[in-house]
Amino acid sequence: MDGITYEIPLFLFATFAGAFVAGLSGFAFGLVAASLWLYILTPVQSATLIVAFGLLVQGCSVWKLRGALDWPKLWPFIAGGRHALDMVRSAQRSHRRRNHLNPL
């Protein structure tokens, strides 16, 4: 994105459209924004911005609705996510050990 006259308005329009859709539906920021961002940005730049802006948009939504969260009902999901992270880390460690011993 070199700042050509159509690139910045297109970037801003795609960002606004993605945030608008995510605000209405609760998801799909990346799908909407990437549909136009990939014309003016590299895939690596687009993926980085999708992750960053997606977290920002969803974080704003959660922040606005934080009073409506029912923490006693939410803790099983948090515990399940924590357990899934432990499983992924264990799988990564065993994968590293296997590949370290057998590089082929």
C-alpha cells in the first residue's frame, strides 16, 4: 500500500464494512475485510490486520456487554479452553521431540 489515491479509501471502506458486519452478526470481520484488503495488501499484511482488528472488534463487543455476562455459567467454557490449550501444548512438545530425534 503505497498511498495511491484509491488504496486508502478502499482500505478504510473495507475496514468499516467488516466492522459493521461483525457488529450486526457477531462474526465475519475477516471475510468482509479481506475481500477488499487482498487487492491492495499482501496476504501476510491482510492476515495480520484480520487478527488484530478482529480481536479489537470482538473485544469492544465483549466490553460493551460485560455486565450481561453470567460468570457462573461461563466458567465451564473457560475451563474447557484451558484444558484444550494444555492438550495443544502437550502435542507440540511431543511433535518437537519426535522431529528432533528423526529429522526426516
